[in-house]
Amino acid sequence: MYRKGQYLAVETVLSLGLSVIVATASITLYSGYRSSVIDAIGERDFTAIRSEVLTAVHNLREASSGSYITLNLPKQDQGEYTVGFTDDSLRITVGGETEVTELQFNDSVNFEGSIETGDARLTKIQNTVALRPS
């Protein structure tokens, strides 16, 4: 059967338009999925670091002066991170986002120090718990 050129042109434009719509939708869905995965990884990183540091702090608070615990902080998917104590709180920065956890203890323990990406040592010296690179 014979088709006129104008119908072929309309069919080509519609096919191209549909292809652009499908490609745009695919890219949008992929970007949204990627963003949610990165957020989940970032939250997992915060949780792993916070858990390791707080467990060591609780164990070290009851120890005698001069005691220390070596922290084997997990390797991060987001790259570099910073962990530090500021004003009775634990501050963790991963991938440009910061999370602060209040350290609420009944005794008078002071917290100081910070590290950047790597293993650390938490040392108790009298009533001070210091975080230093190991």
C-alpha cells in the first residue's frame, strides 16, 4: 500500500517524541533511586561510627585513668569523614552532612579531640576522655 510522505513525517515525529519521553522518565527514575541509595548509605555510615564511638565511651567511663580503647572505625562508602567531641556532644561529618549526638551522663566526664578518616584511640586521663588518631 502506498503511504503519503506527510503521514510518514508525522509517524517519525511521534516516534521520536515518545523516545524522548521514555528516556527522560528513565533518567528521572534512576536519579531518584540513586539519591535514595546514597541517603541510605550515609545514614548507615553515621550509625556505624556513632555506635562504635558510644560503645567505647561507655566502656571507658568506668575504666581507670590511663586506659584506652582502639576504635576500628568502618571504611566509609561516602569517602572521608570527621569525628569529634564538642561541648558534651559527638559530632560526625560524612560526605558534607553533619550529625550531632548529645552525650548525657550523670558523672562529670569531659570529652575532647577529633579525628579525620581512620582508626582512632579513645583514652581516659583522669576525668577526660580524649579522641585521637591511633
